[in-house]
Amino acid sequence: MLFKPLLKLISIYFDVICFVLALGFGIFGAFLFSVKIGIIAIAISLLILGFVSELVSSTKGGDN
């Protein structure tokens, strides 16, 4: 009975966790090529993350 509420909580945020992990691994991979590419990857990831957060907040009725 302990796992059922825990799985419900994880299932709510599972896609967000996977998205953030994918960004993190992508940035790590970019840093393996070079530092300049890693910094550019961070900038692109932050732009994507900002756009997605604005998209989610507008669909859920965030700031009116």
C-alpha cells in the first residue's frame, strides 16, 4: 500500500523528470565535444525550457 500513492505522485511528474534528464544528458554530451558547444547547449536548453514553461502556464491559465 505504500507504493500506490508513491507511483501516483511519480506518474504526475514523470514526463517532466524525463524531459529534464534528457536536457541534462544532452548538455553533458555537448560538453564532451567542447566547452563552447556545451555553453551553447546550455543556452539552447534554457530557451527551450523557458518556452515550454510559458506554453504550459498559458494552457493552464497561469498569469491572467
